[in-house]
Amino acid sequence: MYIRQIIIQGFKSYREQTVIDPFDSKHNVVVGRNGSGKSNFFYAIQFVLSDEFSHLRAEQRQALLHEGTGPRVISAFVEIIFDNTDGRIPIDKNEVCLRRVIGAKKDQYFLNRKAVTKLDVMNLLESAGFSRSNPYYIVKQGKINQMATAPDSQRLKLLREVAGTRVYDERREESKVILKETESKREKIEEFLRTIEDRLQTLEEEKEELKEYQKYDKMRRALEYTIHDRELKETRKKLEDMDNQRKNSGAEQEKLRQQLQKAQESIKGLSKEMKDIKSKHSQVKEERDTYNMEQQQLLKEKNKLEFTIKDLTDEVLGDNKSKERAEKELQKLRTTISQKEAELEAIKPQYEEMKSREDEAQRE
């Protein structure tokens, strides 16, 4: 397993998205002039993999964001893509992408573009060999010189940390604490057992008293049973009387219910008939209004033609042909008017009948 690619954006001196690749599977060297971002590049790797940046406060997260000219950076991320062809990371993929995103109020991890918890990431790194108890898979600048110039006691302590023996010392201390707590619990349990024995002796004395109480209680319950049995018989008799009354009232109620049902059905029939009559009345009323409008229109045309004939007669007395045409048209309009009036007269009785049926239905 090795790092294949690193993507940085908004982190420290890396404002724009920067893709750093390819990486060799064995040795890689990062060179550059002062201020080119070498240290921040290694900080970015520690930011994702090291335990140093696991608990960040708001001001610490703000310090990791890029600060420079231009718009303010509100979030940053570092993404490390691992080559997992050897299967060291327990994920069934040849490429594993681990990203960490921070902002003023957020700190999130993403594994293969899916959000995961910090604990999941730490467990995944632990299973791949990145132990938090042995954090020497990242050797910072000056650590080698510090180890070379350190006294033997510190060097031995460092070697124990590298070898991971400190974990067992810590676990031994934890075991001692647990053993001490167990001893304390054992003493409390023994004291509790003594209390239980005293309580058992008291209960034996109370047992005799309870037997005497049960004897008299049995007699009391027998008397109560006799009284309740007598009351139950009287109550059953009253209940039978009430049931007979209810049956008699039930027959009367059934009769009234049938009458109510018939009345409701009659009302439904009348409502339906009234609805039909209203519908027919509306249709007849619309036809009557239509005929009235046509009659008014024809009367207007008749008057107009009469005035036209009069004007034409006054202007052209000798034009017999025009007069004949006008008279024919007038005759035709009169015939149409007569027909419409006859139709109106024919429909009036039907309208009156519908009107009377509607009034009768409303009264019902």
C-alpha cells in the first residue's frame, strides 16, 4: 500500500485545488524553494492521517484555512488516494480515497465519497497499521537528531513506544485499577450478604405471624364471599328485570326506526323528483328566455325594416320593385315573428306546468 495521489484545496498556503501525483511505491522526494509549500504539504498528510489534528477547536480549524488576498476561504479539504492492490486496507477495492473537510463549524471525513465518522476512520487506519498508540509512521523534522542526541533513558522510552510496549504498561496499570475496584466490590458484596442473612432471620419471625394472619384472613374472605354471593343474586334478579324492560322497549324502538326509514326514503324520492323538476324548469326557462330574446331581436329588425320602407317610400315613390322586395322581406319577418310567437305560446303551458310542479315539490 502506498499513496498514489494527494488533492489539496483551501488548506494553509494551497488556495486553489492542487493535485500532486504521481507517487512512487517506494521512495519519493519533495524539493522546492523556501515558501513553496513543502511544510504545508506534509502538514496536509498529517492532517488526514495523524492523531495530532484529531481534536480541533474552532480557532484551530480557522488557522488551517487559507488566509490571503481575494475572497475569504470558508472551507478546505485534503484528499489522499491510496493504492490498495495489496489489500492492506480492509476494503475490497484497489483504490481507497480518504478525504477530510474542515470549515469554521464543520469537520467531516469521507471514505470513497461517502461520509463516515472519525471513529470509523481511526479504526480503519488502525487495521491498516496506523496505530494511534505508536504514532511513529510519520517522522517529523528533527526527530532523528533528537533521538541521536537524547540520553539512554529517553532513547529506551522512545524505542518502547516504537515497539508498542507502552500499550502493555498502560494496560497493566488499567488492570491494577480494575483489580482494586473488584476488591472493593467484593467487600461490598460480603457486607450485603451479611445484611441479607440478618434480614432472613427477621423474615422467619414474620413468617409465623403471617401464618396466623392467613388463618383469620381465610375466615374473613369466607364471610365476604357469602355476603357478595347474596348481593350478586339480588343484582342478577334486578338485571333480568331491566333486560325484560329493555326488550320491550327494543320492539317499540324497532317500529319507530322502520317508520323513520320509510319517511327518509320518501324524502329521498321527493328530493329527487324536485331536483328533476328544477332541472326541467331551468331548461324551459332558458328556452323561454331564448325565444324572448329572438322575439325582441325580430321586433327590432321589424321596426328597422318598417322605418327603412318608410324612408325608401318617401325617397323613391316610383321604385315599385324596391317596395315589393321590402314588402316581401317584411312579410317574411312577420311570418317568422308569427312562428316564434306560436312556438312561445306552445311552450308557455309546459313552463306553467313545470312551475306549478316545482312549487308543489317545494311545499312538500
